[in-house]
Amino acid sequence: MALFLLLVLVAVALGIIGVAAHGLGYLLFIGIVVLVADIAIAAARWSRRSARHAGR
């Protein structure tokens, strides 16, 4: 959970810097990619965890 929150904070920070600083728009796209990857990893973990408990 701590890794999830850390990656979300990094994505938000990169997005803010990318929007605020002229010429650093690529940081916004990197932040979006990090956020999407983080959500995908979290979804995979949660679906794996719920699949293990479904057999009970």
C-alpha cells in the first residue's frame, strides 16, 4: 500500500511540474504513464487477493 501511495504522489508531482513549467510537458505524460501503471499493478494485486479468498 505504501508503494501505491508513493507512486501516486510521484505521478501527481510530475504532472504539476509538467503543467507549470514551460517546455516540460513531457513530465506530464510521464506522470500519467506512472499513474496508469500504478493503477494496473494495484488492480492486479487486488484481483489476485480476491481470487484466493473466493474459494472459502
